[in-house]
Amino acid sequence: MSTEKIYSVIGIGIGPFNLGLAALMEPVDELSSLFFDQSASFDWHPGLMLNNANLQVPFLGDLVTMADPTSKYTFLNFIKETGRLYKFYIRENFFIFRREYNEYCKWVVSKLNNLKFSHKVVSLDYADGLYKVIVMNTETCITSTYYAKKIVLGTGTSPYVPDFIEKQELPNVIHASKYLYAKSRIQNNNSVTIIGSGQSAAEVFKDLLPETENGLKLKWFTRSSHFFPLDNKSKLTLELTSPEYVDHFHSLTYEKRKQLLARQHGLYKGIDQELINEIFDSLYEMSLENKSLNVELRSNLRLTAVNEDSDGSYQMDFIHTELEKPYQDESDCIILATGYTYKEPEIIKGIENKINRLENGLFNVNRNYTIDKDGNEIFVQNAELHTHGLSTPDLGMGPYRNSCIINQIADREVYKVEKRIAFQEFGVMKSTDSSGTKAMELINESLDIEALIKTN
């Protein structure tokens, strides 16, 4: 081991969050870093890279800007280098295309030398104060060993498929994440049913809608009470992604956090309102020429079973959540726009004794984004929804989390972390001065984020 380089941090997985971390760590001289991903290259949700699909956060929520606007890895620098800055200026739109964001991320990848694609982490162990990371080059099948003082798990989320479907081989039941790969096959069916009510479901529905004029029967079912808009335009609501709200949310009991998340779906799982309106306008325009549309939309339907019939079509069983009655339907093809869920990487079994967990087995993620029992070695990205709330998957909050991680690893303020950004108070206030002075403090949150990160 004496001949091996010891890195300050090794990152596992290279999605937008760990890519942003790699970009922000690159200019920090005292920190050495290396990031691995088993994929051959960076490609963000290619199966849903539909034309005209917009990113749901403003362009300022890129990989680095909210941590360091002067960074050479900003989106603005990307479009300047690629000759599109004035075109972007004239466009006057804060929201960029999703494929443009993907191009930007690939551009950042091309600028960094601390990334290794086609490298799969196959083993993770801890001994003598260091993490031992064994990595296999998927192109050569050669394994190498690396050592690090800290680890950042950024393996991301995986497409969610209900258990009763995952256990079967149903070739024409497709998760939305693979939509574009299967689009030509999907269009050849007589009927297609989309399950889900989020942005992906709406984008797929809009993309297939013109095919209904060629005879396709298109259905869109959701268990939600309605096809609800994403509440990302209300400015006071957006303060729920603030560091102060993360402090407040983290201070609550697990059960209370779970209840809150169930009520906050519209804040991070809804549909862009402009897209909803576009879909309605398209349906209205089509109805002017056709009295009967080949379209069916239903809410309050929870899918409970899918079975393949002898002719290759699928029988779908539902429960109407309000009427509490069964409902059945059939379809030649089913598209599951059922979202994504975090799955722990198998490799963490090698360091299980280091990990702090809740009673239900989930990571007990500290406020500073660590999951190890010492609270300063194993960091996670986008695995803390149950402890930190709806800011977890938010791309715009990625630079904030990465600033906190880097400051902790460097043991100094490399990147300035805002201590307060919201106008709202999220905790209960009480007087702390018995003499009657109006001095106040928050009961369940600390506004000194820097002190909180160092002590938790």
C-alpha cells in the first residue's frame, strides 16, 4: 500500500451531483479526488431525451454556479465557448432544454481529469483508517486498487418497477426511462397505456398523442386524485429547498418527515404547468375535428396487477382509491412512468459496520450528508430524501450540498455557504432573555450552517 496514492476522496458514480462535486474539487489544491462510473460515458436519461423537453430548474442550477459563479465550469461559460451566448441572451428564457443540459455536462466531463468511466467498483473495504476501493476496467477486465480517506456515494436512483411486474417477463411493459429506445415498437401497437402522473408521463403522452390520429388508442392512468402541476413557480414555496428548511426537516422525527413528504408530492413530482396546458390545448384542437378522440384519461386508479393474455396483450387490475372498487382494463403496451427510487449499491456490504442506520434499515443521514457512525467519512448524494426532504433530488441544491461536503473534507471554508436565504421561519420561536429583552432563537434549527456541519 505504501506505493499506492492515497486520495482525499473517491466518488462512486458520476451523475450530475458527483460530476458537480468533481468540478468543484478540481481547483482545490490540497484535495485529491477520483470518481468512477461503470458506464462507458456520461449520458443523462437518454431514453427520455425528447425534443423540446425542458429542465425543470433554471440554468443557474447548473453543476457549479450556485457554489462558485466564477468557476470555469458554469453553463454560461459552456455556451460562450460553444458560440451560443448571444443566442441564449436573445432567447430570454431561464429554462434550458434537457438535451442542452446533457451537452453541458458532457462538456464538463471533457474538461476534467479526475473522472474514470468504464470503471466498475466491485469491492469496498475499510482498514487502518483508509477505504480500499477495488475497481474493474469493464473494457479490459483488469482490476486495480485505490485508497481514500473519504468516500462519496453518488450511484443515483434507479427506475422503479412494482414488484408484481418486476417478477414477470413482460416484453411490452416498458419503464419510461427506456421510452425512446422502444418508441418504434411502441407505436406499432393498437393501444398504449401510460401509468403515472409526473413529468415523464406527461412528456410521453404528449409525444404519442399525434399517433392517435393514425388509430392508436392512448390511455393515461394515475393513482393521484388529478394530473397535478409542479409547484416550482411559487417563490415562497421554493424556499422549502432552502438550507433553513433542510435544518427544520432534519430535526423532525422520521414519522413526521414521512407524513410531510407524502403531502409534498406536488413540489417535486408534478408536471410542468405549461406542459399540462399544451396537452389540454392539443386535445381541444383535435376535438374540433374528431368528436371521439382515441384518448382516455383516468385518475384515482392504483395499479395492483398486470397479467399477459394469450394474444400477447395485458390485463390490468386497478383499485379506484376513492370509490374503493376494482377496475379492469387491457392494453397492448404499458409504459411505466413510475419514477425512480434509491437502491443501495451492493458494494457497501463491505463497510456495513461503519454505517449508521435508522430502525427501519434506511441510512441515518447526518445533517452534513454523512452516513458513517463518526459522521465525517462516508457522504451520500441523492440518498437522503427521508432525512433532508425535497431539496435532495433538486439539481439547483446540488452545489450547496457539494459545498458542504468539500468544506467538511478540507476542514475550511473553500466555498461560501449561505447561512440564510429564506424570508420564512420554519421552526417555533421562543424568548431566551428572562429580563424581557426580545432576543429570540429557533428551537429546532441552527442558522450557523458552518458550525452545524463541523459538529454533526
